[in-house]
Amino acid sequence: MEKLTNILNPQQKADKLRVAWSEASNYPDVDWNPANEYVSMLERKIIEQDRTIELLQDKIEALEALGKARRQWANGEIEN
């Protein structure tokens, strides 16, 4: 779970994006409209990834709880 979160960590991606964007803005003679659109798209993707991570975390927690309940049932600790 932690590995998944680290791979898709949206905060790290957003931070890197902001740093790169601030460095790029030092060149006013460049048309930044395509870059602005790309940055906006990346920001939307970061938000989507954050939602995906939350959903996956919820599903993993539910599966872990189900596995625990099955083990308890198999050991006779709980009944149907």
C-alpha cells in the first residue's frame, strides 16, 4: 500500500510541476499558452490520481478487514 502511494504521490508531482513552471516563467519571450494547457492537464491528472489512490486505499482496507474476518471465522472465533 505504501509503495503504491509513493509511486502515485500526487503532492510530489504537483511540487515538481510548480518548481519547473516557476523556472520556465523566467523566459517571457516564449509563447507559454501550450505549456499552460499542458500544466492544467497535468494538474487535472494529479487530482484524478489522488482520487484513485483514495479509492484503492478504501478497497485495500476493506479486503484486509474481510481477510481478517475470514481468518477469525476459520479459527472459530466468530460465527456466521
